[in-house]
Amino acid sequence: MKFQLSSLEEYQTAYAESVSHPENFWNAIAEHFQWRTKWNRTLEWNFNAPDVQWFIGGKLNITENCLDRHLAAKGDQTALIWEANDPNEISKTYTYSQLLREVSRMANVLKKMGVQKGDRVCIYMPMIPELSFAVLACARIGAIHSVVFAGFSAASVADRINDSQCAFVLTSDGMYRGAKQIPVKAVVDEALATCPSVQKALVVNRLNWPVVMATPRDVWYHEALDGVDDFCEAEVMDSEDPLFILYTSGSTGKPKGVVHTCGGYMVYAGYSFANVFQYRANEIFWCTADIGWVTGHSYILYGPLLNGATTMMFEGVPTWPDPGRFWQVIDKHHVNLFYTAPTAIRSLMAAGIDHVLPYNLHSLRVLGSVGEPINEEAWHWYHTHIGKGRCEVVDTWWQTETGGIMISALAGITPSKPAHAGLPLPGIQPILVDAEGHEILGNEVEGYLCMRFPWPSILRTTYGDHERCRINYFSTYANLYFTGDGARRDSDGLYRIIGRVDDVINVSGHRFGTAEIENAINQNKKVIESAVVGYPHDIKGQGIYAYIILADATQGSDETRDEIIETVCEQIGRIAKPDKIQFVSGLPKTRSGKIMRRILRKVAEGELHALGDTTTLLDPLVVEEIKAGAL
Ligand code: PRX
């Protein structure tokens, strides 16, 4: 079985084989990696438990596959390019040999601190090279990394640390973000006040800031490096040992820790990268995501490195010093494959073509989109003005839980149609079902998107709460993995993702549960109750609309709005800030006390005359008040 497919016929053959003989198919793909011991059974699965295991009995270390394996042929090839926030700061590059050395040194520091195989390590760091070293160093020694996006608040960091009982935190003094300098260690300090499991914190010096170091807990990275070895032997891991935990929001409760394991994740991250982007030797791949999200895990680090690619990480933001920054970086580093989010495309589109024209974008060959539906206008702008009409565009649909890209065009091979993710990758078996779970056959149909067969990088559990994993993904429809998305299948069988059908909203490609934001809002002492819904937002895809009941209705001022926003920033982080806050005296509830979110969504969408049946409401007058006050 060819690892990288190169024609539509090859795709069709591979896809057919992956469905008719999935074990043979994945055996052949997994052979392309380096195993210390080969697996003895390919797959055991049961979606009702759920219990999924791949490459059973196999032994490996993913970093040997990302780094050591390439040394003979590519030791001096650039593995990682780091572009700083400030265009005037010199970028850094690391060859495969140098990256292995850096990862080994960080791994040896972690060992010196007492980190052992199976320990959970929270990484709360900005996009600096040490973040990449840290992730890979954990994998090197078999520690389970739990990367927390550096925009989350102290309360969020603490929740995540406590949920997985991390004993170690890796962080930095502060971070650059556009024109701003933002504290990072101080956030960790605040979090650690409520995290008794943490024994040690390792701090990277990025800004030369004076920070408070608690001894003996806190250690400077540059000091800890003193005297450590340049090589660290890789820990031999079982295929099904956890590789990482990554927290993501669901429709209920606090964010859950999605668990991925070593063998299956490796195989699928490597396979999907090679095929979707059609990476060719010596090309430069740039994924603009933050390593704090799954996109950064799979397509800044693991996927590209597993393929011996040159991958770039960027510390800055798309709009600073001006909205031409992405295009300037592509020009500067001759980027060939560029992978970003629709929100970024829409905001740069709004900034105008004058920010694009000064730069030479001839190096580009493939453009990718991820994280949220891309509207046709943005797709065409991307294709025309960035790709100059000659680049392949891949709209990649997947989730934190899937570990890798599931439905997408394979660049130049399978069809790419604006606003459509396209066909499933080999090994991926999507199915559309109706509300009762009956399969919707044929084309030009719409339904709930599920998967009927496991793929190697399907989540294995949600950390510490397997039942939650079962209920969330495997209980809605018997024997199916439920994605939470609605989708359409067009006349050619291409999938178009419509969006979430649960109480999850996707703001600029970031997932939040409405309940999670409501809980945050309700922490404000002036608030009695709240209800949050998403509404269409030109740039962010979805905006956050909050209906709030105050204890004292006379306090419904802009000042109170600001205070509530501040509460959300403290509880979750700036990324979850409500865009609109409407103060109300009541919420539309049924007689059984359930909020009718359908009505709130319609009002937030501005569809005041299409509210449907409101007769079952306890107090229909509330709806009139809400309509009258709509923002
Ligand atoms: O609703 C889908 C949307 O993002 C959700 C997954 O979010 P997250 O786990 O944070 O992962 C984001 C990056 C993989 C999905 O359930 N989504 C992701 N990619 C697309 C998308 N919606 C439409 N088109 C996409 N290409």
C-alpha cells in the first residue's frame, strides 16, 4: 500500500481497500513507521464500551519516528523554523540533528526534575521554540503532555491541572503578542495556588522579566540545562500508552481531557499530513495555529516531523505590525504549504488587498483551511488573492477527538469545491443519520455526521471519566461515533459541514460550550442567571450572545457589561468574551423549566419573526421583552 497517494485512482483503490479490509490497509500503512516491536493484533474495538485499541502489543516512541529516524538522510535539513513576533527579531532554525539535541536536553532536564513515564505535565507556554521542545521532550520520556493554550486564564489552567493531576508545569516568564507583552508565569502562579499536585515548575526566559520564583518549586530552564546530556534515550512505549491529553469544550460541564495514544495517533497524524497536503521533499509547511490546539499538535509538530518535513512555528499575530504579516512571512521563508483558519482569512480579507500585493507569494502550492466552516466568499478570496488561482485549496474537517484530518480534499487529487470539506480520507467511514439514528442513504441529503468504524487516532477516553466519553460520543446513536456536527452530502458525495448541532459554539475556530460560558458569567455577583447562544459573525464565524438576568435590574449599564466581561476573562480567558450582552428580566422557559434556546438563537440571529411555536412557554410575555431589547 502506497503511503502517499498520487492520483484519484490510487485514492479510490486505497479507500475501497480501507473499507473492505481495514486491518490489512492499516497494517500496510503502519509498516512505514519505525517500531521497536511490531504489533501482534491490529485492531480491537467496541463502540458501546467504548474500547478501541490499535496496533496491540506494538512498541515505539513517536519522537524516534519524528527525529532519530530522519537523521541518516536529513540530519542537516531544517526541521523547524521559528519566526518571532517582531519582524525585526532574527528567526531561528533547527536542523533535524539540532532539534533532537534540543529535545533531548529538555527531556534530560525533565528527568532531572523528577518527571517519569506516565506523569502528566502541563505545558502553558507561548509559541517559542521551547514549547516544541517541551512537547517532544515529554513524548521522549513517556510523560503525558497536556498543553494549555497560553490565552487561558489562571482559573482555566488550574482546572486542567487539577483534572489530570499534573505534577509538573512548564511555562515562560511572559510572552509577546503583537505590540503587547503579557505575563505568563504570573498566571501560573495564580493557578498553582489551588493546584496541590504540582511539585515543580520550569520557567523559560523569553522577556527577561523579573518574575517571582518560588523555591524550591520553580526552576529557570536555562539554569537547569547546566550540565545535562545532549542525548536522551527514548522511552519505549506501548501503542496504547497515552501520548497526550488535550482539553476541549463539550455541550455540558467543564472542558474534558481528550486522550490520544502513541501508536494510532502517530500512524494517523503522519498518514493524513502526507496525503492531505501532498508534501514533497524540501518544501516548507506553515500551519498558523497555536500548539495549544490540536491543529498545532498534529500539523505543526507531529504530522510534519513524522514525514521529515520542514515545519514553521510563528510567535506573532496576523495583524501586527500590520495585516500583511502572514504574507510577508510567506515571502520571507518561501513557504510552500500554508494552513490557517477561516477567521484569519476573513479578517485579512477585510483589511484589503493592499496588504497582500507587496509580497511575493509564488512559493505557495497548497492552501489549507481548518477549524470552522469557510464561507464561499472567503474561499474564493483565499484561492484568488493568496493562491493566485493556481494553488490547491484543502478545507480540512476534523476535531480534537479525531486526532487528525478526517474529511478533506487531498491536494490536487480528490475534488476541492468551495465551502465543502470533500471526501473522507482512506480509513474514514462517515455516515449521516437522522434524529433516530437511521442512516440517510444517497446523495443531496443532510443529517447528523457520525463515523461507523474506528480510525487509528480516535480518542480513547476523556481523562479520568470514561463514562463521560461514552455518553458524549458513543451513546447518542448505537454503534456510532457522533461528531456533534451536521453535514450535507452533495450530488458527488462530497461533504459540506454545516456546523455544530449541540450546545457548542465555534468562535474564531475555538470551541466553547454555552454552559461553560454561562457558568463563567454566573460567577459575577450581580448575575442571577444567564443563557448564551451563538450568532453569525462576519469575521469570527460565530459570536457569543449572552442574555443575562441581574439581581438588581436597575444595574443594566455598560459598566456592568464590562464587569461581566472581566469575569469571563478571569474564568476562561479573553477568547471567550461575549460580543453582545442583553439584560433581560426573564428567560423563555418551558413549564418544566428548560430554556428554549431555539428562541434565543433566533433573536440573536435577528430573525424576530420566525420564532416558531411559543405556546408551551411558562411566560410568553418574556419573548416580547427579549425581542424588543434585541441587540
Ligand atoms: O464543528 C466542527 C468545526 O470544529 C469542530 C472541532 O473543533 P476542535 O476540536 O476545536 O478542532 C478544531 C480543529 C480541528 C468540529 O466539530 N470544524 C473543524 N474543521 C472544520 C469545521 N467545520 C467546518 N469545516 C471545517 N473544515
